Amino acid sequence: MFDRFITMLVISTALSIIGLYGAYSVGYDKGYDIKESELKECAEEVSLGCPNVTTYAVMLEKENSRLNKLCKIKAQKAAD
């Protein structure tokens, strides 16, 4: 009876360890695949000269210029 208990304990411990390792391995591989795809996307963006970043920066500069002009006009009206 005791031998059977020890055998079941060893088997259940081994299955638990195998299950934990399998879950870790699958999670690690999935995380690695996600990071690898993000890195490839970033490399493509850089190789194209970062058009999205450049476009966004130009758009921000235009908006900043527009807002500065608007502030100057309002400041002049307030001073008059």
C-alpha cells in the first residue's frame, strides 16, 4: 500500500513538473514570437526612414505654428 502511494506521488510530481515546464515553454515561445514580430516591424519602419514618425512630427509642427499665430493674434487684440 505504501509503495503504491509513493509511486502515485512520484508520478503526480513528475506530471506536475512536466506540465509546468510545458506551460512555461509555450508561454516563452509565444512571448518570443510577439517580440520578434515587433522587432521586425520596427526594423521595417527604420529601413523606410520612419515615415510615420516624420509625418507626425511635421503635423505637430504645423499645429504648433497655427496655435502660436492664434495666440499672437489674441494677445494683440487684448493689448488694443
